[in-house]
Amino acid sequence: MGIVSLARRFVSLPPTDRRYYLQRFLDLKVHARSGFSQFGEDASIAAYLRTLGRTCRFYVDIGANRPVLHSNTYLFYRDGASGVLVEANPLLTARLRKKRPRDRVVNRGVLAEGSGTIDLHVMDMDGLSTLSSEWEERIVSRGLARSEQVVQVAVIGINDLLEAEVGTKAIDLASIDIEGLDFDVLSAWNFDRWRPFLFCVETGQVDPERYGKDRRFHDLLGSSGYEPLFETFANTIFVDRLAKPA
């Protein structure tokens, strides 16, 4: 297809379609990528939602880390959505609040249940920081990162968090990346109250000598009515097979 024909076809599209394709084009030209997630999860999710005639309007990002780099939700924020960002590291929380003022930013660690304070092991690779001492030892022993400091942070149980910050809102996307505690938190999640349409869950197993996926997540989410939609190197995206059409 020639440039003129392509331009005519673009101009003939509905305004929402023109905005979508123009933004994707700019992402590729400016950022040399179609999204901001580490392995393209956000762009694939956006394309999937588009085929269904759905959009991501509200998200919950647990273990949000940085506001843009490797974020699974920034693409949707940039396109007009908003949601809840939960991050234990107070330094990263400050960055999130500055860069993403429409989002509700919660400076807490998330556990299956409980409250109070707990030690956050801040690693030199901040995406591997963790509330789990066992996980910290595993990361260090395998040479994946080094512990830089230990900071006491407030914690909250997952369902208490959802009650306080989500309430009755419908969650289009829930992203969970909390280094070593993901399975425990998902096991405690009240699926009768909160059913995100999509889950992005870190299922890749951390091991420099071999690669694999933690199949416990497939069994757990499968028993709650979810099925795997697609896999990336680090994550699996699950879709609610019981969800009603948009």
C-alpha cells in the first residue's frame, strides 16, 4: 500500500481509531517500542482489549515500582485511565506521586493478611526488593542482586487494601509483582468481591541456571475461573472466563 493510500485510509478512520494508531506510531518512533512493560505485556493487553471493544479504565498495580520504566500500567494511564498504585519503597512512592498524579498511590507493603510494619529489603536492582527474608536470601545467593539497606514499612492485607482503595469499582487490570509473596497474596484474594477482568502475574521462576514457570498460579487462578491468555518471559496474563461481554 502506497503512502497516499495509507494516508487516505488513516484519515477515513473514526477519531478513536486515529488516536489509537497515531499513539502507537509515536511510541514506536520515540520509544522504539510499543509499550512500557518489560516484555511487552501492556501493548499486548491493549491490543487484546481493543479486539473485544473494551478499554482499561481502572487498574490496580501491586508492586508498582517505577512510574514509567517497566510499568505494566503506565500505557493505560497515558491513554487516560487511572487506578491504585501500591509500592512499599518510600523513595519510589514519591516518584510515582510526582509522575502519575491522577493515580491513588499507597505506600504500603502487601501481605496475605495482617497489619503493622515489616522489613523491606531494598536491593541494588530495585525491581527485586522484597518483604520476604527468604526471597532476599535466595536472590543474593544466586547472584541476581545485592541488598543495599533494610527499611521498615507499613503493611496491609490484600483484602483490606482492596476494601479501602477499590471498594465497588470494577477492575479492568490487576498487576501483581511483589517478589516472593505473589502466590500467598493471590491465595488470599477474595474473588467473590473483586474479579479483575485481567491479571498480569509474575510467574517466571528466578533461577540463573534454568528457566521455568511456576504452575501453581495456573492452578490457583484456574480454580477461581481464570484461564491463561498469553505468556511472556516473566509474566502470565490471565483472563476471567466468567466475565460478561463489555
